[in-house]
Amino acid sequence: MSGSSSRRKGNAAEVEVVHALERAGFRAMSSRAARGGYQSGEDIVTNFPLSVEVKNQTRLDLPGWWRQAQEQAGDVLPVVIHKRVGKARAEEWWATMDFQTLLDLVRVLSWDLDAIRRDYEIQRNIERDAFEYEDTPENFLEVLAEVRKELAEKRRKEADGSE
């Protein structure tokens, strides 16, 4: 497949994931649309609390895709969304992450959600932002990043024998 047709295929997949996120109540746009045709970093610019890497390839390369998702995610938890053959709607596609990322996500989700909601209400009253949603605390990405940092520090200390 030529480079331009491969990009078109990738663009179409990103647009479908954007539409799926919007159907789920999130705001989203492809990074190409957000950056005037130039893509860098994450594939989707969104208030969804994970960094999204989108793939529409017949040949699976989960290790390579995962490495790319991690590099582009920074301090945000990554996920790779890849198209399933014969499935047009992104809600039916595969979502892949490593088990540690899943554990981090579940750990954050099982925190005291009432406290997160209270914090969100305070923040919302102070500063309104373009990606505001009642069901998604604005600081959720920061919470996920903080969990990731804490776990990395703990693992580093354990590896050094400091703990």
C-alpha cells in the first residue's frame, strides 16, 4: 500500500475513533485536524482520560504499537485502539494495553470517586475549560499521571533496594 493510501486509511480510522468518543460523550478530534494537517504525538486530541493511539493495519504489531503509544503518551496512561476486520464502528474494535496500565487504571478508578467529584466541582466553579464534562473530572488526567509517577518511583526504589 502506498504511503498516501496508508495515511488515508489511518486518517479514516482516527475519524471513526473520534466519532466513537463523541458518541460516548467526550470531545475529540484527530491530531491532524487539531494541528492543521500535521500529526505529532497522540493520534486523538481529547478529554478522554487515556492517550489514544489508533491503528488500522491488517498485520498486527502489538509490541511496536504499544511502544509508540507509550512514547507519545507522556505521563498519561496509553491505549492502542486497532480496527477489527469487518467491524465499521470503533466501539467494536480492539483496545490493547499492558497489564500494568490496566492495574494503574483500575487503581485510579477505585479511589474515592466522591472526593474526586467534589474536587472537580471546586475546579469547575473556579475555571471553565473547553473540555468540561460533568462526568469527567478535569483533574482526572493529572490523577492518572500522578499514579503512574508514584508507581514508577516505587518500582525504582524496589529495584535499587531502597525500600
